[in-house]
Amino acid sequence: MTPKELGTALTEARIARGLSLLDVERDTRISRKYLQALEEGNLEVLPAPVYARAFTRTYAQYLGLNAPSLVQTLPGAKPEPELPPLPQVGREAKPAISASWMVAGVVVVLMFSLGLLLFWDRGGGDVSLTSGLPPNGTTLGSDQPTPPVQQPLIVEPGVVPNLLSQPLQAALSALDEAQLPYLVIEVTNADSALGLVFQQSPPAGTEADDATVVTLMVSR
């Protein structure tokens, strides 16, 4: 299959599902410029062969096509290894809790109940229980993480803006305003709030050229 035939397959699958390039761009985070290049078989528009394979795989999976098979038709694609299935290993089921632990637990419960009865008989009936929650308006500990301060976005056409700590939609709007193509990668990051950009490439202030693609790492 040639790049033209691959593009035709992608176009027909998209049209059959009633989708526009704008719909695909919104759902896959792939710039319309590159989606259109894939559908036209014009791979020279893409910045590098690795982007052609990555975008084709994402686009084909989104359309419900056989992504690995289509990626193999691209120039420079390497065959994906076929891993043999793992052997089935049977193990004898073991009880989650042994009998000795169950006996020990019963003994602890009985001793605790006996201690409460003795304490109550000695005048300790006025016992109050407090929850582990802090009083209203306070928090436990002083090292709680604070949300990052969002810097105002300064957008110049052809210049990569500073998108760190920005919500994804705000970052994409800024890239559209700067007329820059982009690639969004969502990664689980416990150190960043959900939906915020925590890493970008190239860095802010870079003057873009025809091969520049701004890659955003977003916390999910």
C-alpha cells in the first residue's frame, strides 16, 4: 500500500463515520495540518518519519482500523515483534489468613473487650472519642502541596509560548494563536494537577520553523 492509498483508506474511514478533520483534531490532539497531509499521502509535510508512524497509528486506532498493519506500509517501518503467549502456571490456592492468625485476632479482640469493661467499672465511663479530622478552617501538616501559579500567556506568532502549568485548552488556544502545530501526550503525574501542562518541548521563546512541532506533556 502506497502513502496515497493509505491516505485514501483513512479519508474513507473518516467520512464513513461522519467525522470532519476538526472533530479528529479535537479528539486525537493531532494538528489538522498533519491529518490532511496523511490523508493526501504527502508525508513530506511531517517533520520526521517517526511522527508519520505515530500519527498514523493514533489516527487509525481512532477510526477503528488495523493500526499495526497500516503503520507497516510507511517508509522505514520496522516489523513489530510477535511475542509468544505466556505459559499457564497453576498454583495451589492458599488461604488468605492462616488459622493461627485467626486465633490470635480473636484473643486480641477478647482482651480489648475485657480491658474496656474493667476501665468502665473503675469510673472511666465518661470517655469521649474525637475524630482524626482537623478543626474547621485548618489542615493537618504544613507541607501540603499548593497549586501552581498560572503565569499570564504571552503569545507571539511563530514563537513558542510558555505553556507550563497552563490548562490544556488554554495551551492549545495559545498554540493556535501562535500558528504552531502541536502534539499532546497525556501522562499520569502525581506531582501535577490534572489537565495541566508540566513539560513542553521546545522551550518557551524558541523561534519556530517549518519542522517545529510543540510537544506538550499533560497530567491525567
